Amino acid sequence: MTKAFDDKVVLVTGASRGIGKATALAFASQGASLVLAARSARRLDQVRNDIHDRGGEAISVPTDITSTEEVAALVDAAMTRYGRIDVLVNNAGIGHVGAADDPRFGTDLHDTLQASLFGAIRLTQQVLPILRRQQSGSIVNMSSVMGRKAFARFGGYAIVMHGVSAFTDALRQELAGTNIAVSVIHPALTATDLLREVDETQMPPPFRHMTPLSAEEVGEAVVKAVRRGTPRVILPRRAGLLLLGEAVSPRLGDLIASALTRRPLARLMGFSRGRTYHQTLAARTDTTPPDTTPRRSGHQLPTTSTR
Ligand SMILES: NC(=O)c1ccc[n+]([C@@H]2O[C@H](COP(=O)([O-])OP(=O)(O)OC[C@H]3O[C@@H](n4cnc5c(N)ncnc54)[C@H](OP(=O)(O)O)[C@@H]3O)[C@@H](O)[C@H]2O)c1
């Protein structure tokens, strides 16, 4: 039986866990050959082995996307193995929580920019000439609902996610008519390790009662966006209400965000349907132990600050 991504090569960053891993597995189940990138070699190899065990094809290329040299080596490895790249998913990233007057705000913002925005820009600049030569391809950038509406104490992260969103919007227009599709994904809170270390009481207020999406839901949405060439995906769709409110007036956007901090209202709006983020993580059985193997370069582990 033919599958939608037979003979296609998909490069996913941040593929060692969470949304990136789920996205890689979703593409593999559709016949794609995967190039898996993240810093932790052991976790990446586990994902590659998972794909092989399911009859798929993948290589793992330990990469720190904050390093220009490592990004170049990643693209080289993909081209040496497969000779083409059809889909690039810029998903790797980190998240910090902290108010604007927190002394670490600037440092955290700098680190997040390096990993989540400049990493994507760096890799896109390396892959774009290949897609242009092939005269086809897709680029998917992972933003967040906060790439359209910031929440209190998540300003730094929201700045970066707005950047990812703006970069994607400009790129899509620059590539109009080239047969290279560009998509941006805006998921709401998702049950991954991104905010695992953040104490429940320190979470941005609208998140406290929110039932997170699963990484698999986001991964499937990425595959669908590439199949359909959808320019922008908001997950869940009801989060579009918040963004619509914000577009009409920041006061209305803030009002909806503040309504989400009350459980009955969050439930009424469909955002609180069961377990919260921390309850979901606590109930998870597939947690991977921390990777203690040395990284390829001296950059920091993704950290989430609890303040
Ligand atoms: N979880 C959410 O609520 C949510 C919502 C909306 C959007 N997002 C976005 O979705 C993306 C994926 O996050 P996630 O939720 O799946 O978080 P996660 O479970 O923490 O995964 C982050 C991934 O990025 C990789 N990574 C981090 N820094 C890197 C670097 N310098 N070089 C290469 N890889 C790096 C990590 O691998 P290594 O540590 O092995 O390098 C890991 O594979 C992020 O861009 C995030 O902003 C998340």
C-alpha cells in the first residue's frame, strides 16, 4: 500500500522527545525517511530504533542547533544519506517562565532566542537552497499560541514565539510561486517536558486549569499541514477564539486569558476537560530518564526556571 510520504525525506529538529519525537513518528508511519536532530544522542538513537522497529527508515544526527557548524554538519549528513530533503520541521526549542522585572529575564530571553528562533533561521538558510534546487518542499516552523498572544510571566517565550511566527509569515510570502510551502503551527499547552520543572503555582495563570494537548495530536497536525499546505494551524481550534479576541482588542484578549484562570469558565470554554499539565505528566508512563551522556558541544541543557 502506498503512503503519503513514501520516498520523502523529512528532517525534524528537537526529535529526541515531546512534539518533535511525535512528529517524526507520525511522518515515519506515513512512509517518510527521517533525519532526527537534537543534542542528546542516546534519546535520539532510541527514537531512530523505534522507527526501525516499526519498519521505517531514519538516521539520528546529534546536533546543537545553536551551533552553525553543527547545523551545517546536520544538513551534510542528511544529503550524504538521502541526497534530498523534502520537509524541514523546525521544532527544537526551550522555554523559560519569568516576569518582565525578573533579573534573569534578559539572559533567559537570549538563550531562548538562540535555540528556538536563531536555530530555526540558521537551519532554514542551509536547507532553502536545496529545496529551491529541487523546486519543491515544505518548511514547518513550531510556534505557539503565545506566538500570537502573550501571557503574563511568559513574555520572553512569547517574544520568541512571535519571532518564529513573523519569520514564517515573511518566508511564506518570499517563497510564493516556488512550490515550496511554508507553515506555522501554534499549539496551546502540550503535555511534554518543556515546563516540567516549573512549579504548578508558577505556571502562567491561564495554564493552571488547562488540559494540555498530547504531543501526538500536534505531530499529526504537522503531517496534515504539510499534506494540505496549510499556512497556519492553531491547536486546539477553540484557541482561535482567544486570538480573535486579541485581534479585536487587547482588552478582550486579556479578558479571555483571565477567564481561563477560573476553572468553571475554562471548562465552559472547553480548555479544562480533565487532567492539568502537571497531573498529565505525573500520570505518564513513558517518561524517559534524563540523558546523562555528554553533549557534542558545551551548550546548556534546556532549562525551565521556576521563580
Ligand atoms: N509544550 C508546550 O506546551 C508547547 C506549546 C507550544 C509550542 N511548543 C514548542 O514546541 C517545540 C517542542 O517543544 P516540546 O514541548 O516538545 O518540548 P521538549 O519536550 O522539551 O522538547 C524540546 C526538544 O528540543 C530539543 N532541543 C532543545 N534545545 C536544543 C538545541 N540547542 N539544539 C538541538 N535541539 C534542542 C530537545 O532535545 P535535546 O535536549 O536532546 O537537545 C528536545 O528534543 C518548542 O519549540 C516549543 O516552544 C511547546
